[in-house]
Amino acid sequence: MEEEEQPEDKDENPLLSENPSEVRALVIQDEISEEDKAVIKIQSWWRGTLVRRTLLHAALRAWVIQCWWRLIQAKFAEKRRRVTLDRFSREEWAAVRLQSWARMWRIRQRHCQVLNAVRIIQAYWRCHTCASQGLIKGQYRVTASQLHLELEILLGSGPCVVTECIPLPINQ
């Protein structure tokens, strides 16, 4: 009887490997001619070119999307800035209007006080005229900062004219 060949150690012979893809790759490498190797090299170069082109297109698309997103973000930021500026200007204008109304009210109050004082002075002068049997004629004019008085007093001895400009204590 012939001796059957004993299988060699698996580590020494790759053909006896348990992985069939390794065995197939070794067999294919031995059978490939130089022309086939050149064809494989051209094909791998072409596939690499296609992959690089695909990656370049993907990168360009991502870049376009990023540019678009930055533009949208800039528009939103500009809109927020405008809204904030508009709100600030409205608040500022409201404060100015309130201040002008408060100043107007204060000046009106002061003007009414001056008119009351003028009426009191007129009443005392009229009372004094009646008591002295003389005659007092007068005029007054109130401007923004002064009270102009012109009084003509007629007594038995002759007329007496008094003209006064009284500055009003109004804070500017």
C-alpha cells in the first residue's frame, strides 16, 4: 500500500489555510501575467481617481452648504441687530418725550405761580388805591424769563410812573 500523504503543517503551506479567500488570492497572484498586472494597475488608478473626484465633489458640496449657512446666520444676526437698535431708539424717544412733558408741566406750574403772584399784587394795589383815594393804572407783560410791570399812580400831588423788569427764577 502506498502511503497516503500526510497533510503538512498548516502554517507552512498557505494552500492548506482555513481561510478560502487567502488561498484564492495566492492562486490568483501566481496566475496573473504582466499585461494583466498593468491592466489592474490602470483600473486601480482609475478607481482611485473616481474616489478622489467623489470626495472632492462631496467637499465642495459641504463647502457650499457651509457658505449658505453662514450667510443665513449673518442675515439673522443683522435682523436681531436691527430689532435691538429699533427697540433702543423707541425707548430713547419715549424717554425724551417723557422728559419734555415733565419740563413743560414744571414750567407751566411755575407760570401759574407767577400769574397768581401778579393777581395778588394787583389786588393789594387796588386795595391800596381805594384807601388812598388815588388812582392806579398799570399793565404787565410776562415773557419766558421776565415780568415787565408798568404802573401809573395818580395821587393828588401828580402822576407817578413806575416801570420794573423782574427776572423770573426759572431754571433752564
